[in-house]
Amino acid sequence: MNKAELITALSKKSEITKKDAERHIQNLFDIIMDAVASDDPVKAIGFGLFKKEKVKGRSGVMHFGVKKGQEWKSEDSWKVTFSPGKLFVDKVKGI
């Protein structure tokens, strides 16, 4: 399901216009992104948890090519993770 399909589904289920549904969905996305970006996890009981995690940089040695033997290192970075809640998992499993 893409964003347009999500908007249509919300408008039908909530009996609101597509324009209102689009605004509600975009506001929800903005709130989640702003919270996670500022290191504030977003937890919706039953649905899941969005959070920001640090990914430690790595290092190594090139094993082939013209840079063979040269050491390399990547910087630390961040990633966003989602852990589904129990109700979400049960729904997917068909329980």
C-alpha cells in the first residue's frame, strides 16, 4: 500500500474527504519523524515502536584492486528502527 492508497483507505474508513485524510496522515508522519529525529522514541501500544539507533562505524583493509592493503574506516551514523507491537504481530500471523 502506498501513501495515496493509505489516504483513500483512511478517508473511506473515517468518512472524511481525501484532502482531510491526506492532511491527517502527513501530520502524523511529521510528528513521528520530528520526534524520532530529536531522539524521542514513538511508542504506540499494540502497533509498535519507532526509534533512532546509532550505527557504529567500521574499519578494515582493502583486499583487492589498486587500493589493496589500504585501510579504510566508516563514520558512525544513525538509523531508524521499527519494532512491531504484539497486536500488530498477531494480526500479521492471523491470530
